[in-house]
Amino acid sequence: MKNLVLIRHAKSNWDMPLKDIDRPLDQRGLQDAHLVSSKIQKYVPKKYIIWSSPAKRASDTAIIFAQNVLYPIENIVYKDDLYTFDEKQLEETIKSCANTFDSVILFGHNAAITNFVNKFGDVFIDNVPTSGFVSLEFETDNWGEIKKGRTKKIIIPKDFK
């Protein structure tokens, strides 16, 4: 059994003339990341690794979530391949995960996340919003063989506002 949690980075700030990869979170993003991460504890696998895109908005979101679920931030793995908006590249990265890990929490970007959860989950999601949390379960012991799985939980900031 493999478990995958995909979390779209929190809302980012477009006010500054920065490269896309360097955009920080805005105030709403900070609040929503704290809000959602405070509600997920019972939906997080017992043992897992955290992967994040190196983009500032994704890595900052990963740090907030890690702190709120008591995961050591120094153990977050930043993967350049996760700085993608393409679900095929996201799929390749996930399928390359070592089978010694049964559960991965991944912080990334749209449209890759929404398209991935619609391809591999069993619940259609029009759009995974910023700070959105989607948990998927796969009936396999091999990441390279994941196919259509089961959508276990969806949590979005609007659920708590």
C-alpha cells in the first residue's frame, strides 16, 4: 500500500518583480497554510517523508506544515523536479520514489497537482486551491506501478472559513 498526500503551495505574492521561483507567500497564504496544517493531523500517515518544490512559495508552505505536524524541517527533501506545472513530470518524479517509503507528502504547483489527482484519484476536483490537501491511496507496494487509486481526504481552506 502506498499513500500520497499532495499539497498545493499556499497563496503567493505577485506584488514584487521577482522570478517565479522566488515569489514568497502573501498574508492570506500564510494564514491558510497554518489553518489547513492545523486540521490535518489525523489524515497524515504515521510515517512519511516530505518532498517539496524548491520554489520559495512551496518550500515556505512545506515548512509551515512540517512545523504544525511536528516533522523536522531539516528532513524536508527539496526536489528540483517538483518545480513543475506538468502532471507527466510530476508523475515521473512520484513513480521514481524508493519503495522503502510507503508514504510521501509532496508540496508542489498547479496545474500539475490538480491534473495528477484527477488522473490518479477517484474523485474529480475542478481545481485544487492554494493550501489544498489531497490524500490518495494506492493498492501497490511499488511506486513505479501506481495506477488509479482512491481519494481518501480533501481539505481546503474554505472548509474552515
